[in-house]
Amino acid sequence: MTQIFDNPADFADEALDGFVAANRGYVARVDGGVVRSTEVPAGQVALVVGGGSGHYPAFAGLVGPGLATGSACGNMFASPAAGQVYRVAKAANAGGGVLLSYGNYAGDVLHFGQAQLRLNAEGIETRTVLVTDDIASAPLDQIGKRRGIAGDLTVFKIAGAAAEAGLSLADVERLAIRTNYRTRSLGVAFGGCTLPGAESPLFSVPEGQMSLGLGIHGEPGISEHPMPTASELAALLVGRLLEDKPEDAGTRVVAIVNGLGTVKYDELFLLFGKIEKLLDAAGLTVVEPECGELVTSLDMSGLSLTLLWLDDELEQYWAAPADTPAYRKGNLAPRARRELAGPEAEMVSDIEHATTAAAAIGRQAAGVLAQVRDVVVEHEEELGRLDAIAGDGDHGIGMRRGVDAAVSAAQQAAANDGGASPSRVLTAAGEAWSERAGGTSGALWGSAIIAAGLALGNRESYSGEDAAAAVSAFVDAITELGKAEPGDKTMVDALLPFRDAFLGALDGGASVGASLGAAAAAAQTAADRTADLRPLKGRARPLAEKSLGHPDPGAVSFALIAARISSHINTAHAGTAHTDARLAHPEPAKQGAKA
């Protein structure tokens, strides 16, 4: 499937447009994803699901009566941006509140969480239920750290049916939480998946081997095993899941054999038959099972088994009708089509009058971002390969999409008549970065760029203290949003040494340019040292051992960017005699001043 495209960077958007064109009776395109194209009863809870593209039928294929009301759709294997989630939820809202539900991945948690805060602030009551069904990603006593895989379907289905029945937001949330708690999944892979335009898969499995405990974003499994027979594979999957069952499990289960991309239906059916016999032998009754492609991973060769232990209430909603492009059960009365207004552009009423100094800094900020784009483009493939060692391999392409959008937005803002302040330029750039990049790094970089711009503001003059405030704001945004700490093996491990070196040099009387040089060197050293760390955050955490010996891609990309910015600023300063309004070499901060 990844052979058919014009431009790989446009794959996700164009695939979604085609999906909508083929399913207009079910879904309508909105800015950020899709919503139902049929009427939603007034006062009904809106279930908004979502995540990265590349998992069809999840997530857009599950939008329809009896299931989701809308789906926020990110780039390939990358979380939708907070703005996308917000706009989809606004379009889906029918007056009964919004329940957001998605897999437990750092980027999704960050972006959906930001959208939830914004929706609640506007008076749209919004709650969240994370899906945490993957038993390979954390032990049972850390179930809240588990990631979501094919168990998405059980949570979405029961929450959607409860909303369709007219239950309140609190009750829909309660049932979704209970469903998630009673759902367990485990997956295997026989070969990796390939992102559109990539020349090789994100990971490979040795000939004659099987990878156990894979993720759905191209993350390799946590261990490799000799290729089993179908009976041996069934016994492995069933045995591991039964060992992990909830305390009040009961004897009635939903069994879902899910194909991840290239395992054929005949093979899935063969395996399901063996799984059912094992469950029967364990004293379990299989109720309304599913077997097919439900939550995929592009062209991955693999599959997963999900078990949901039912109680009477959950069984009622699991059995309820649903009618979506990819999942249909029972019978629902036809729904009338509804007319959806296109995304409305928000008009910015405030007109900024940038000072001469601010306009100069705004132009320089756009130039700095262009340098950031250049270094990201140069190292895009290298960053992707590094990320694929223990992650999903999308760091390079995600950074590229983000910085491309940021540069375009920044240049457009800076080109306005009279110029634009760094606040206006960097706010536009940060919003664009977050929207286009998606994922954790997209949210963090976008928020940090905006924070730096707000710290610089629109002033009559600039000094080293302003540069210190911008650096501190950039760092604070990332540490507060991402919650990472030193030693977690993230960008923060390079970011904090950068900040400390920059502020220390500036406090000592150095120029901004010289301080940047010292800070960039500190960031590079710190990034190199992350090779000795085990990841404690993000998708690489379940694959900590594979990550050892390799530096963190986020720390590496930040160090590369810091070095390029330092070089650019110092070169610009050396080549001009007019630096009064430039951040290249404003006056140093006063001795001992703290930003």
C-alpha cells in the first residue's frame, strides 16, 4: 500500500480525502479529521477518538452511529495536533459533552490533553479515557503506563453504544473506564512496516523468527522467538493474556484476532479457531468475537489477540448495533444527512504595530527558523534511523513537516507591512509546527517556540536579558508540558545543559553569540551521553535495552539545531556592523542578573 502516492509528505491527508469521498454517507471532512455526516441527536454525548494515520480501520473508519462521533486524524503514526482535536470535537459536539478516547501514547496524551483544557474552558464539558490494553508495554502493577493497541475497539465500541443509548457523559466515561480495565491485548510481528516513501521498513525480524510484544507504530517487539506453529502461537497468546486477567474477570469474553496489515484473513481465521478451543478449554465462553483487520499498522506482517472480560452491562453495549464505514453490527434505522459548514477562519482583530527593534528581531527569528529547517532536512534520514532503533522511526519526517510549516508561517508573518514582532512571528511558527508535525515533539516544539516568542514580546529595544528570558521560556514550556526529567533519555537531557550554559555565560558577561556557542557545545556533549541512558518516557520505554548504546533522537536533533543557530547568529554578527536591534549581539545581561 505504501507504493501508491505522489508526495509521501501528503500521503495521510490525501488518503483521508479519498476515504471521505468513498464514504460520504457516513463521514464528512472537517479541519483536523472527520465527523459523522448524519444527524446526531441533540444532547447526545460525542465520542471523539483519534490518533496517527496508518491504522485503518482505526480511527476514521469507526465513525458512525453506535460508535464514534468524530475522529481526529494525525500524520502517519503521529498524534493529531491539539488544534485538530479541538476542531473535530467542536464539530462533533451535540450538547451532551465530549468524551475523548485514544491510545496511551505521550504525543496523544499531550495534544488531546491540551484540546480538553481548551474545550472545558469554553464550557464544553470534556473528559478523557485512555486505552491501556497492551500487556507487553508495562507490568500489571503499572497498568496505567501501558500503551493502547487493538483494545481501542472494545473501549470505543462500548462507549459509543452507551452514548447512542442516551447515557450521560459521566456514565459513558464510567463504562469506557471499566471496559479498558477489563481489556488485555498482545501482538506479534513477522516483519516490519514501511512508511510511505521510505526505502526500508522501520524494523526487521530475522528469518525464521517472530517478534513478541510489538506496538502499532512500527515499534519492534520486546523479544524474539523461533517462528511457532499456529497451535503454538495460539497457546502463547492465550496463555499470556489469561495470566494477566483482571481480578473480577468472570467467564464470558470477547475475543478479537486482529490483523496488522499483511496477514491474510484465511490465516487469521485458522488461528482464531485454535484460540477459541483454548478459551473453551479454560472454561471461558466466547461472546460475539471479531476476526479481521481492525487496528492495523500500514503493511506490517503481524497480528494481535485481544480479550475483553464482560459483565452484564458491558455485554449489553458490546452487542448493541453500530454502523460505520468499517464496522457494522445489527440494524440501525437510517439517519438523515446533515449539512456541515466548512471550517471557519478565525479573524484576528488586533492589529500589531511592531517597533523598529521588534520588527528586526521578528525578521531574524524567521531567518533562524530557516536555518533550523536546513539542518533538519540535512539530517532527516539519520534522525529517522536513530528513532527506529527503539521507536517508530518518524522523528525525522515529523521534524521536517513541523519546521517546513513553521518557516512558511514565520516568513509570511514577518513579511507583513511594517514587519512583525518576534511574538507574532514565533506564535505563528509554533502553531504551524504543532499542527503539521503532530506527535510529542510537534507539541513540545510548537509550544516552546510560542513561549519564546511571547517572552520576547514587542519592545522598543532588546538586551541579553530578553534573550535569557526567551531561552528560559522555551525550556520551561517543554519541561512543564512533557513532564520529562533529567535522565529520562529525552530532549530534556540536552536542553537543560544548553540553558544552564547559556545563562551562565551570559551572567558572566559574554555576548549572546558567545553564550550560544557555549550552550550549543554543552547540548552536544549531553546529547552524546544519552547513549548511556535507558528511556523512561515515550514509545522507546518498553524497548529500553535496544536503546542502550544509541543517543536519544530528540536530544540529537536539538543539539544539531542549537549548533546551527549558534553558527548562524555568530556569522550574521561577524558580517554586519549594525547590530543595535539584532539579537545577534545585543548588550549582555547585567552582571548577576537572572532571567
